[in-house]
Amino acid sequence: MKRKDVVSWSTMIAGFAHCGMPDEAISVFRDMKQAEENPHMVTIINLLEACSVSAELSKSRWAHGIAIRGGLAGEVAVGTGIVDMYSKCGDIEASRKAFDQISKKNVVSWSAMVAAYGMNGLANEALALVDEMKLHGLKPNSVTSLSALSACSHGGLIQEGLSFFKSMVQDHGIEPELEHYSCIVDMLSRAGKLETAMDLINKMPENVKAGASAWGAILSGCRIHHGNRELGWKATRRILELEPLNSAGYLLASTMYGADGSWIEAAKMRLVAKRRGVKVIAGYSLVHVNNKAFKFIAGTQTQTQASEIDIVVNQLHG
């Protein structure tokens, strides 16, 4: 491209961010600055997304500083991006400060803060924020409700989640979508209430059919709480019918059988996945140390302190 303008620079930053390549996105932004092209609001939003993907606090603070110097941190779209970015880094206090600095909050910004609380294990705070939102004259929408339900699911607030689901329909006129039902199924399954979760699946409206996420929640519940292999097998069949090329279903089923001591069935699931050419995506954990994010992929020894980590893990297991 002979001449790059702010749109082309911003598009490249967004492209890398959307493809999970935050370092490349940040590098393009630096090149843009060296080319003396001034970023506009969309550019900053794309940069914030890239830092959100990286989940590194130092990079996020750097991007936040750029937004502040540009006088954009208080704008609702940029401020909402900052809220989301810090929540991905696990800095919920910074998320709340950024949220409080948004000059004119809308439903999207409130929803982002609700999601941030839920993502960081603060379910009660998420629900309290929904109440605060209503006091400011804003009604929760479908996205807000999903974030609140997800917070209840991960926080183990079963009764609160069911009550919110009921209020969502009766008080706010929000028609539950598949994602809302799936969230309730997940919440019940995590708590071991598998029969209640199945009852909800069976009673879903005709225009809403349980998808792989709902059946995945059932299967995960069977894995955690054991003892219901028949239901686990039913969930496995449904997942593989709905998403035959998604590795998650095979891995969940294999783990469930392994936890139950059924090693032959566990091996069969992995063999079926291999024969179907399913690409297995390794699970990983993200840990923040000294403002840096470290990704630990299952089964790898790539971390420089891998041996020390193994020693500590073995000590924790006694």
C-alpha cells in the first residue's frame, strides 16, 4: 500500500487483535505512531482490544495512558473498552475506576462492568451493580442479563440466579434466548442439580433448542459429580451430533470416563476424535506475575521455571 491512512492502520490493528495476535497489533500501532499518523477513537478501541487479548497489565496500563493523553478515556466506547481490558487482566479495581470515569454511561458500559465483576468471581457485586444501574434509570438488556446469570453460575448463587432469570422475563420483558437457558443449565449442573437442569432443557420453548454449550454443561456436571453415566453418555451423543469437529466434547467425555475409572471408554473417545480428524485444542491456564501474563498449556514444559513449578505442585498435592 503506497499511502496508509488512519483507516488502514486501524484495520490492521483490529485484524491482528481479532485473530488473537496482540503483539503484532501493538507493533502496528507503534509503527503508526512512528509514521506520524494520529490515531482516532476507533484506533484506540482496537488497541485496547489487543491489550485485552494479551491480558498483560503493563501493556494495558500503557494503552490506558494513551487513551488518557488523547482525552478519550471518558468517552463511553473507549471507557468501556478499558473496563473490559482491565477485567481480562484480573485488575477489577482498575476496571471499576475506569467505569466511574465514563462521563455518560450507557447500557453497554454498565453491562461490561457487570461482566467484569462476574469474570473475576464477584457475583454479589455484579448483581448489586445491576440494581444500581436500574436506579440510574437504565433497564438491563439481554446482554446485561446474560452477564449477571453467568456471574451467578460461576459464583454458585443458584437461588439468586433463578430469581434473576424470573425477574428478567416478568419485570423487564426480556425473552430468554438460548444463551440464557444455557447459562441456567450450566449453573444447575455446576451445583450437581442435573435432574433440574435436564428438566429445564426438556421444557425449553420449541423455538429454542439446547445447543452444544448446554449439553456440554450437563456433561461437565456429570464429570464433576460422578454417578450418572447414562446421562453423561446422552450428553456426549448430543454434543457430537451438534458439533462433531469440536474437540471440547471429546475431551469432556474422555475426562468424565477417566474420573469414573472407565479408562477403556476414555481411550475410545480420544480414538474416535483422532479418526474423525478432530484437531484437539489444548487447555491452558493464565497466571499474572509481576504484571506479566504467563500461559500454562497442559502437558508442556516450555516455561523457564517448569521444574520449580512441578515441585510446588507436588508439594500441594501432598
